[in-house]
Amino acid sequence: MTRNSKFYLSSFYPFLDFALVAIFAYFSPCVTNLLAHWFGWAQGGHFNLFMASPFLAGAALVAVPVILRQVGFYHKQNMQRVSTALRQLVAFAMYYCCASAIYLSLEEVPPFYSHTLLVNMVGIPLVIFGRYLVVRWWNLSRSNVDEYRRHVILAGAPDAVEKGWNTFPEYWRKNFSVVGRIASGDDTEVVQQLIQTHSVNGLYVFGGLPAHHTFEHVIAQCEVQGIDVNLVLRNHMGASLRADVNEVGENRMIVLSSTPVYSWARFFKSVIDRIMALIILICSSPLWLVAAIGIKISDPKGPVFFRQRRSGVYGRVFHMWKFRSMYVDAEARLDEIKAKYGNEMNGPIFKLTNDPRIFKFGHFIRKTSIDELPQLLNILCGDMSIVGPRPLPVYETEAFPKIEHRRRLSVKPGLTCFWQIEDRSDNGDFDNMVAKDLRYIDEWSLWLDVKLFFRTIPAVLFRKGAK
């Protein structure tokens, strides 16, 4: 769930490979067919390779990403540009073998089969070059935008940090924004302030294995919050280490991650999220109109939508959208309502069953969960997921009584999770809510997301615990 620092390429690149290879697989036989008639390769026999194109495209979409993953293409952030090209060349050559096998499996092999193989051979470097151009443009467009960088803290003696960080390749360092440097393992308060202020999602400790003991408290502080810890070692020091060791330039890093490593299930989760959000958005479009009309009739002075700053993955702030269910002065009256009516939750989260700030139609869209529909836009934008811990307002996450509670921020927030299904406002125990969110993080699987999604449907239809 977390974006572990060991992965150099984001989920954008597998999509790019899928698209480029599918285009190549579909059009290369078409080009061969055209050339065959121009140069007389068919020798009287007409064979339409358009029929084989869908099979080739399908084989590419399945074979290429699997092959790329097997050769470690998406899993090594320390690859040099040359080795990247070589690995990709091997992957596409393996795909070429798969495509050739499909040609041979056809009932009628075209007489110009050898020419088809030649066109495919020429197409492989063209696809690699096309990918390089797109990736190059993508990296240049994002390199100067802080939003796309990972916020990290560097720990270690000043000279070790300076020397170690500068040995990382420049193109690699551009993916990071250093928000703080610490030289002592006692700077836990400084570290926590940096984590909460800058939405930190990585700690890099320099100085080799002894630094692990020096910064033991800081490392533990990050681990309990779901923040990746990277112990940077010189090459000769980490020679005997095995799993979870990554090479970046002249360094080796031991990645201590509190969450399971990246898998294809997590990649497909992001794909399914956007597909499901788009489908639900289209199917629920009549409800959007009903909600807009009802809100304007109930409280014509205010807007239809309500936007609030929420804490996303690692605490990164984003604006969450909902249909407005309260009067326009609701935020300003929050302290007054707390003082007068109290709080049904025993932690920093505020819940009140009969909140006087909610207008009549607002109660209806809350009970039916119609007010949550605009969050589908947040899912399409990548700020949220279908299933995941609910995003809390920034002022509530800042008031967490324990830093361990911030581990629920180590995954992307969602529309529904265990707490929304099993308790959904019936239980005012804040610790119980956090425990259920951490249970989701620890037990996560794609199948768990599917089960929670279908369990949410009756909870919404029967308005279980909705307030």
C-alpha cells in the first residue's frame, strides 16, 4: 500500500508499456500485410493479418508486464540507464518470441512469415525509443514540482550525510525533497514535527550499521507510523546482506518497511479504483441532480458542494469533496457545538447524532450516503481509494494522542473500511476505530477489498448506523 522507496518507477510506467506494446503488437502485422502486397510477398495467396492482431495485442498485454516484473524492471530504483535499456530489450525480445509462437499457431501460416518477423524485429527498438521519449518528457515535467516528490528526512553525522547523499545519482535525487536533517538520535520531537508538517514518507540513515543503534529511537518512531526506513551502507559493508537490499549509485540500503512489499495486486487495486469510480459516477448521476436540487431548496444561500482539507497518504493534505449537508456557518460553529452538546467520540474525532448544524435534507443524504458521492472525483484524481481508512480532517489528525495512530496514514484513504461496515458510528471508541483501520493495513489483500466493498452495499442500503 505504501509507496516503498525501493521502487524507482511509478505505476504510470506499466500503463505506458501496456499501451506502447499493444499498439506495436496490433499494427506490426498490419504493416506487414500492406508491405506484402506492395512488394508481392504474398505470391498469389491473400492472408489478412488483421485477424491475428487482437491475439497479438492480448498476448502483449499479458506477457510483457509479467516479463518486465520477472526481470526486475519495475523493482529496481538503482538501475543505470544502460542496464535499464538492456533489461527492456530482453523483455521485448521475449515478447517477440511469444508473438512468433502465435503466428505459428495459426491454421494458415502466411507465405511471407519471414518478412513479418523482420517487421517485428524492427518494431522492438522503435517501441523502446518511444518509451524513452515519453518517460523523458514525463520526468522533466515533474522534476521541478514538489507535489510529485517524496518528502524525506536525512539522519547521521553532518559529513556522512553530505557525502552519502551526494553520491546518489542526480536523476535519482530529483525524485526527493529533503525536508530536514538530524544529527542525533535524541531529536525525536524535531522529527515528529517534520513528519506532521511536511507529510514525510521516508527516513534515510547514513553511517552504516552503527547508525542503526545511534538512531534507534528515531527509527522506531518512524516504523510505528508506517514510514519507510532506509539504512544506507557502503557497498563493501552490505556484501553479505540479502533480501530487501537495494543499490543506489555507490550505496546499499536496507529497507525496513512496516507494510507488505509492492505486488501486482496493489497495482491492479489502483486500476480497479478508477474504473469502479467512473462506473459508479455514471450510474449515480441522477442522484447528483437530486442532491443538488434538494440542497438548493433546503439552504439556497450556500453552495451545493462542500470542500474540506483532509489528511491523505502519509498526511499529505488534499481537498475532499462532499455534497453539503450543513448550513454555511457550520465550521465556525464547531467549537460552540462541542461546548454545548459535547462529543460522542472519546478521541480527537467529533461525532454528534443530532447535530443542529445539519439541515433537514442534509440528514437524508447522510443516512443514504449520497453526500459521499463527490468523493468519486477524489478517487479518479488518485487522492483516495474505494476501500481504505476514512480520511480525517487535518485538525483531527494533528490532535492524535499517540504517534502510533498515524500509521493509519501510511495507506491511501478510502470510502469504506472495517469501521464503516461493522460500527459505522455505533461505537464512539476512537481506539477501536484506529484498531480496525490498522487491521485493514496488516491484513490487506485485493480479495479483502472485494469483500469489504460488497459488505458496504447492504450497510448503505439498510442505513446501518448512519447518522
